[in-house]
Amino acid sequence: MEKEPTDKPTGRSLRAAVITSVTLLVIAVVSALIGPVAFFILIVALCTAALFELFTGLKQAGRRPFVPFALPAAVAMMTVAFLESFRLLGVVVAVTVFGSFLAALRPRRGATPMSDTAWTVLSVLWIGGGAAGAIAIMVLDDGIFLMIGFALSVAADDIAAYFIGTRFGKHKMAPSISPGKSWEGFAGGIGGALLGTFLFFVIIHGLDPLHGLALGVLIGLLAPVGDLIESMAKREIGIKDSGTLLPGHGGVLDRLDAIVFCAPFVFLYLRGIGL
């Protein structure tokens, strides 16, 4: 039987959250200084951990995603993006879908093989596909800086939404999914995203201010959607946090949910304007 998630405070430490965030930023900067391969390995490691967390939660809820197939499929999706072999991306997606169907025919497949197949495919496309979008940003010209700037802009959205929502939030955004989110926090998050994109993309990188505005609005609109989607998934499978790996934050997926959702759209926008 699935556990019902609670809405009780998790008692997270702001100090622990800040230390974890700074540590992750330092690791990202060091990986960037080493080079694209090191940064690629970091993204693969983080997103594979996030995917494993989701599969662990699904198993705790009695689901049976085919992990030995799904994890390599997600890594293949990320590798194709790193090699800029985007024509192969469709092949990887097709193999993921039909391979998951074949895996559902295995012995001891459980009582809900079609649902398990759907969760396997969805998880790979959601997290692996989002990670592939992030890696696609990374392989653009000056892509490592663009990727770090994008991630920090998403973080700015999250931080601004948290503090504005905590101080002024009165109108609930999606109470049945994430009771803590408010429309005031959502508006504050857009302001944070705009600040981040103007700092990293316009002032430092030299992007046209209109494109910086567009990126800020894009991130501000999509980042909370990514967070809500993860919250909806966690509620369905009955978990509060995706994991406990990151002190003050919960799991890796709790930290990456907005990034993996936004990344493909940000990549398409950057590619569309010629970067």
C-alpha cells in the first residue's frame, strides 16, 4: 500500500542548505576548470543519482521499474547530447520505449507491468532527457559558462520564490500538489530569474537584453512547473523527499527538478538565437 505523504515541516537547516549549495557550486566550478569531459561526468553522476532516487521511491511504493535497462538508457541519452549526435537521440528514445515494453514481459514482472513500463519510460525521458538538454547547452560555444549561468539563474528563481513566498505568500498556487507554493512566491521567482539572466547572460556574457529578458521569463515560468511535477510524482508514490543525499535540500532530484525541466527549452532558445 502506498504511504500518504505528510505536509509537516522537515526541519531542514538553512545553514546546512547553504553549505551544501556552496559545495555543489565549488564542485561545478572545479569541473568546469578541468574541462568539458569532467563537467559532463558531473552532470551524468548527478542526474543518474536523481534517477536512481526516483526508482528507489517507486520500489518503496510497490512499483517495479526496470532499473538495469533504464539507467544505461538515460546515460546513452546524455552521451548522445555530449557527442552532439542529435540524430541518434530519436534512436535512443525508441530503444527506451520498446526496450521497456520487452522488459515488461520478463518473469516476476509484478502485477502492474504496463504501469511499471510507463514509469520506466517517463523517468528516463524526464530526467535523462532533461539532463541531455543541460549537456546540449554545455556543448554550445562558451557552453560551460552558459550552463553554470543557467543553473544559477534557476537557483536565483528558487531562492527569490522561497523568501518572497515565505514573507508575503497568501494565495496558494497548487495546494493539492505543493501547499507551500504561492502566487506571490511565483512572481518573486520570476524576478529572481530575471536578475540571474541579466547578470550572467547580459552583463557578463554580452547577450542582447531582450534575449536576457526572454530567458528570464522562460526560466521563471518553467522552473516552478518542474518543481510541481516532481512534487506531484512524489505525492503519487508517497514520499516526502526524493532522498537524503544533500543535507538541507533532501535528494538530488529535489535540487535538479527545475533544471532538468527547463534545460531543453533553454537549449532550444539559445540554439534558435544562434548561440
